[in-house]
Amino acid sequence: MALISLALRSNLWFLILTDASILVVVSFTLVYNWAYFMVEPSYGGSNGCSP
């Protein structure tokens, strides 16, 4: 019984950490894209490739 509960607990922590890392990556990507689109027009449209 203890082994089963330990396995479930470790699996739950693994899922929580995986979901948290995915959320961090997605939120960071969204914030980076938002900042890029907010800042980029100030450079003028000629050099759209440069960050």
C-alpha cells in the first residue's frame, strides 16, 4: 500500500511540474511576443527582421 501511494504521489508531482513548466514556457512566449510587437514599430517597418 505504501509503494502504491508513493508511486501515485511521485506521479502527481511529475504531472504538476510538467504542467507548470509548460505554463511557464507558454506565458514567457506570449509575453515575449507581446513585448516584441509593442516595441518593434518604433524601429520603423524597414528592419522587421531584427529584434
